[in-house]
Amino acid sequence: MATEGMEVMVVGIDDSAHSLYALEWTLDHIIVPFTKANSPFKLFVVHAKPSPASAVSLAGPGAAEIFPRVDSDLKRIASRVIEKAKEVCVARSVHDAVLEVIEGDARNVLCEAVERHRASMVVVGSRGYGAIKRAFLGSVSDYCAHHAHCTVMIVKMPKTKH
């Protein structure tokens, strides 16, 4: 649903500092410099809320009893993530970003958002997992790089100096 004449950019966010940094970097380097001259991008900020079933998949018998509490926690986290994203956008005078919460695995949610919005770019943060951790946990950025039908930008947080 691209706005006529505008490219669409999807930024994936979660409750990590890495994804927030990716949103801030994207706004500061790509969106905000164009605001006075009308940004060529329509921005969609997408948070994938895990389903309660995926969050308690290892809980075993009795898991159904805790689903409502887990779902409530996941909704609260999603609300906090979206509120923080809105604050980051508004602080940079970006008032037309579309903020979405979609239930599902982040890898699929972001690739589906790319298709739904006909995005020309998807932006994700990088947690900096090593090869072993990435193999076990999976990497959203790696998945998007291989499956999204658009340009994928992976924003890495600078290493902090100790």
C-alpha cells in the first residue's frame, strides 16, 4: 500500500537496545534529512509480538493456565516498544510513521510486512550474536537478508569503549 510516488521502508523493532538504535539511526540518517524536502519514504515501524503459545512452548502440562498472563505480559511489552518508538519518531519531528504490532515470529512478520506494504527496504538491528548463538536462536537479520524481497539494511550498534 505504497503512497503514490513514495518508496516504503519497514523498520523492525523489539525491546532491545539494538533495534531502538537501528530506528534512531534510520531516522537520523535517512528520514530526517529529507523531512524539509519531503522524505521519499513512507515509514512503517513493525513490532512482532510473540504468540503466548510460542512463549510458553516448553512449559509442558498446565501451560494453558498461564497463557492469559503471558499474553498480558507480551501485550504490555508490545505497548511499551511501540510507545518508545513513537517517542523516538516524535522527538525527531517524524509524525507520519505508521506503527504496527503484529503477532508472530519476527522473521516471518517482517518479511510479510515487506510484501504487504510493497517495501523497497527493510531495516533491522543486529544483536551481534556469535555463530553458535545465531545457529541456536536464529537471526532475524540473517533470515530477512535471505528471504525479504527488497533491500535489507542491518544496523549495528557501535561497540562501547570500556
